[in-house]
Amino acid sequence: MYKSKKSKALTLTAGLLLLVSLVLSGCGKSNSTADGSSATSVASSTQQAATTQGTLEPYEIKWYIDAGPQQADINTVQEALNKQLEKSINATVNIVSVDFGNYDQKMQMVIASGEKFDLCFTANWANNYYQNVNKGAFLPLDDLLNQYAPTINETLPKIGWDAAKVKGKIYAIPNYQIWAMTNDIVVRKDLADKYKFDPKTVTKLEDLTPFFENVKKGEQGITPNGVTKGCLPWGRTLVMNGFDEIAGRDVPGVIRLGDADTKVVNQFESEEFKNNLKIVRDWYEKGYIRKDAATLSDMEADKKAGKVAFQFGGNYSPGADVGGKAQFGGNDVYDVPVSKSYLLTSSIIATMTAVSKTSEDPARAVMFYDLLFKDKTLYNTLTFGIENKHYKTNSDGTIEMIKNSGYDYSGCGWEFGNQFNAKFLKGQASNIWDETVKLNNSAEGSPILGFSFDPEPVKTELANCNSVVSEYSIMLETGSVDPDKKLPEFLNKLKIAGVDKLLAEEQKQIDQWKKDNGK
Amino acid sequence: MFKKNELIKDTIKNKGLLLLAIPGLLFLLAFNYLPMVGIIIPFKSIDFAKGIIRSDWVGFNNFKFLFSSGDIIRATTNTIISNLLFIIATLIISMAFAIMLFDMSRKAVKVYQTALFVPYFLSWVVISYIVYIFLNPDMGILNQFLKAFGSEAINWYSEPKHWRFILVIASLWKNAGYYTILYYTALMGIDSSYFEASDIDGATKFQQIKSISIPLLAPLIMLLVLLQIGRIFFSDFGLFYFIPKDSGALYPVTDVIDTFVFRSLKNNPDLGMTAAAGLYQTAVGFILVIVVNKITKKLNPDLAMF
């Protein structure tokens, strides 16, 4: 009798314990994040008491960026930023950095759950701009910009705003950096010189073949051409082939650059595509491309180890050979443009910052962003950290990052505001920003610069075409399969997926857009 | 009136047990029942500004993409064929292992049990690299073997014909251990007097397995198979996405509903369309469970789940 009573009591307590622990663990997560943010806001509000400014209430700006895992020493830098910000706009900033691979998903969760945040990085390749605008996740900024962002308005050329507009309204601020799109190639200097290969003479893919042949013959263990599924020759020579994308990379439908009639064509049916596949297939069969290219996501490790001779760069920017040298394991490289420079909607909206619908003080978020354009110190602290702690200044005025200091966004300067505010890294020529602005200004505009595609009327066809393209594009474009057999199959499946309706819709929207804008 | 009293009495009598069940029930409620409200999502065009409830109704528009392309048929057949193969292979292999384990000494059982169970805890990403070591076209172990014996190397990641088999092996390697342990535990639960009696009657091992082990395990087998069939329209995304390294050339056999939906919506994520695919899978899975259970009931009422 006694025993059973005791065991009953035991089950009861055990049950209760389980329940309590479950409830507690359920709350655990949200508690810890709330603690983190409240701690910083408490700390900052005490500081604010000392430096109260104007009529602005203290406000914390939450900013999501796509710049790799959170930096270890972010708190120190945030404190330095906040000290400045409190004086000027009585705000503090809370930066949440998410790694490149997860940013897309993370932002979808953040936005779908209605979380309160102020700013986020958005682009056509991450945290998709158009989809978020269609879903109503971003605030229209036209009025806010006029009121609170004098510097941004002054700095950014009109063409940038045109590119960012969706249905006549601006939903994100383009970051000011390289906007021109110029396809380029990156070649290891030592190998190019050894085999007397002058990258400047390249005008078509065939010109590369002799160099690959020499490397294959002469260099053991070096891949002549670093093609992977993340570095496909077709996508990275789209401008060289004379095309501009309409609804996204690898979505059927392009126009020819320089075609005043802006006729929509299916790039996968073009002669250029066919020719490209033939050459790449030839490279693959001769072993200039790795046999597993179609399943390889990148070759960064191989590049660092000096085992790659050549890659298609994608987009040229002045001074790119400095970054290229680091990627190719310290070997000097030639980074050479192989196409004309164009301004494309896609190349301008590749880096932007949007204000969330859930922001409680969008005006302050815009003011903060304006400061990033205006205030070089603010920009440089954000990008490089604190002097002598995270970076050193050399005698010639260039700076050098201190290794393992816990803060380094020097590779992600394009993520924030105006990159032309940045200090020069060691090895970067002091005229690269001027050169970049010059390139931006001299580049020719695409006939559909400023056009944005609304996928809503054809989203069924778009989803179907996407799935077909992702099945075939990688194996064809890495040369892993015979294009004579697979290309007709691919085109046929696109037809079934409704590519014609998609192309017709693209043409319709472009014609409408041209009419509306008097082009 | 009488029934009500009974219920109260029952509750009071079992209050300890009921209390113990609360966490589990809450879990079920929070993760299985509350999300069912989301069943309206496939029929709406979701606009975050308006919220789920106030978004516009669009009828069956979101389901169109599933059925307008020919690929859904291929994906559905692949899902069913692969899952059937997995269910059969897992059943046979893990039963065999369980019966073998049952005849081993305690110490040996522990070693084998652990060895079988470890892969279950590995993620598909890790396993995909192990598979890659074997199948790498240039330096893979299998191709080295083929070359050593004078055959031609196979470019595994672009030859779909081998992949049904490779997927079954990968699935077995990861999951068979888990089921082995379930069956082994059930075998341990069988009254040992059956085996002793049959020993005295001079039954062979094979006869014992046929007439004692398998019939007594039948309810568990049925239960596990039913559960698996209920999920036959859902595929293990990790297995089908990572093991073939998402190679387009292999889609004719490796593309299943989950990977198909993932691929279609990757560049254009639309909540409504994703949810439509989920509803399609669940609805068909639900029908399958009911049907299989009905059939089981006809054949042997004791084995049916409900």
C-alpha cells in the first residue's frame, strides 16, 4: 500500500518535471534572444541619457546582412558605431550577419514570421527583391528618400533608381559600387606567360583552347579550366554572347543587347548557346574540365592550392586582380574583360538594401542608411572595424587587415551603402574607385535597363520551366553530356513546360513598359 | 449520464498516467494539430502585408503547376517505386539481421547492434561524401577497381541505370540498423517456452523461424509497413538530393516529388504552391493508409491498425 502510494507520487513528480522542462525548453530560445537585445538596448539607453539629441526617441535599428557568419568581435564595432549614431540620430544598430548559404532561407523565415526588423540586404540572387516586393514585405521608399536621404539622392545616378523601381515605385536602395556588367576571364599569370598566352586577345571561346591544351600537356595535376556547377561558362559569358536576361539568370527569355526592337528570344534555342555547348563539350572530352564538374559546387580549395589555371570570372571590376590573387592562393593573375561593358537591371540590383514593412521607425532606418553614404568614418568602421585592433594603416595610407582579430568585412564592402567610401586595401591602386565610377558612367545601357518582370501571370509556367532548366542546364553547360542528344530533349521539355507562354508574357510586359516609358 | 460518470471515474483512476501523457499530447497538439489550420494556404495567394487569413482565395490555381508538367508523373512513379523497394529491402534485411542477432551471445549482440545503429545517426550529407569516395569518376574506389580489372570506368553521376540499386543500398546502410533493433526487441519479447518446446520436438532453426518468429512478429511488421506506406508519397529528401549530388542526368530515376517541388520553387518560392504540393502528398498518403488497412483487415482482422 505504502509502496504504491510512493510510486504514484513519483509518477506525478516525474510528469510535472517533464512538463515544466518542456515548457521551459520551449521558451528557452526566445528568451535568450530577447535577453541579448534588451541588454544592448539598456546599455545604450543609459548612454543616451547623457547625450540626448533633438526630439528623436532612442531607437534600435535591426539590420540583416548576407555577409558570412556573425563576426566574433561584432560587439566592439557595434559600440563604436552606436557612439557615433547616438550623437547624430539617437539610434543604435543591431547587425545580424547570416552566412551566404543560409541567408535566403533565413530571410524567408524572418519575413514569413512577421519578425520586427528594419533593414535587410536584398538582390536578384539572394533574398529575392522582386518576390519580396510582390509579397508585400518591403516598404515603398519614394517619400522617405526625399525626406530623409539627401546624400543618397545626391550621390546615386538616376539610372540606379530606374533599375530599382518596381511598378513605378522604389522598394530598395541600390548599394553604390560596380554597376557595369563586363564579362571577364581570370588566368594565372605564371602559366599564361609560360605558354605565351595573351588573355587580352580573347574574343571568343575558341581562343582559349590552345592554352588549355598546353596546360593539360605541360602541367601535372592542374585543372586547365575550373568549371563547376557554380561557375558555368554559359552564364558567365552571357554578355559576351550579347544577351541580357529578363526574368532572372537561366530563366528562358533574353533580349539581344543593342536590339532596339527588344525582341524576346529563348537563349537556349540560340545559335550562340549551341556553339557554346559544342566547345565546352570538346573541352570536357579532352579533359580540360574536371569529370565531376556537374556535381562540384566550387573549386575554391583547389584554387587556393594552385591547382586551377583558369576560370570565367563573370563580372569585371577595376582592381579585381588583387582579389583574384588571394583566391588563386597568392599566384598573380590576369583579370581581363572579354566583353563590352553594359549597365543591366540585373547588375545594378545585385546589391541593395530594403526597409522592412515591419519596421517601427522606417524614417530612422533611412536616416541611418543616408549616414552610411555620407559619413566615411561610419562606413569604414563598419567594413574594416577599429583601427589598430582590426586593421593597421600603412605608411602609404593603405590599410591591412589584422589576421584573426575577430572582425573583417573587407571582402563585403559592397554589402553596405556606398563602397566608394572605402579605404584602400594594401595592393589596391588608389584610383580604383575613380576607375569604377568611370566604368559605370561609360557603360552602355541595356535596351531594357529599368524593366522588371512581374512573374505573377505565368508563375505556373515559370515554376515548370525552372525545374526543367535545373535538370538540364548544369549537365549541358559543364559538357558532361552530348549536346547533340540532350539539347533537343531539353528544348522539347521546355515546350511542354510552357516556355512559349512565358516568352509571350515577357514580350508583352516589355512592350507595355516601353510604351509607358516612352522608349 | 452513466457514460459521463464512467469518464470521470476513469480520469480520476488514471490521473497519474494522464498527467504523464500531457507533454506528449501538448507536443502533438502544437506540432500536428495546430498546423492543420494551414490547410487553407494552398488555396490562397499569400500576401504578407495582408496576412494568411486575409489573403485572397485563388481556388485550385496553386495546384496547376503540379499537374501541368509531365514531370510530376515521373516524380510520382519514382517516389513510389523507390519507397516500395526501400520498404521491401529494409523488411527482409532487418528481419534477417534481427533473427541472426537473436541467436548470438550477449556480448556479440552489443558489438553488432552498435555497428548497425551508428549509420542511422549520420546525416545524408555525410553519407553522400562516403558514397562519393566510392563513385568519384576520376579517383573513386569503384572506378579504380573497374580499371584494375580492365573494364571501362563508369561516370556514375551521369548514368541513371545504376541508381535504383545505389539508392537502395544507401538507404539500407543508414536505416536497416534501426529496424533491426525494433525487430530484435520484439523477438526478445517472445515467450521463450515456445522455442524450448519446439527444441524438444526437434524443430530445426529454419522451422522455428518460419513457425514461431515470423508469425509472432507479424503484427509489428504490419504496423511498421503500414506506417511506411502512409509516408510512401514522402521521400527522404536528403537521400534523393544529396546522394546523387543533385545531378540532372540522374533525374529520370532519382527525381522524387520532394526534390521536384524543391527544384521548381527554389528560384520562385511561393508559399501557396509549396503548400499545395504538401497537401497533395498528404492527401494521397492518407488514402493509401486507409486502403492498405482495409485490405489487411480483410486478410487478417487481428493485424489491422484500426
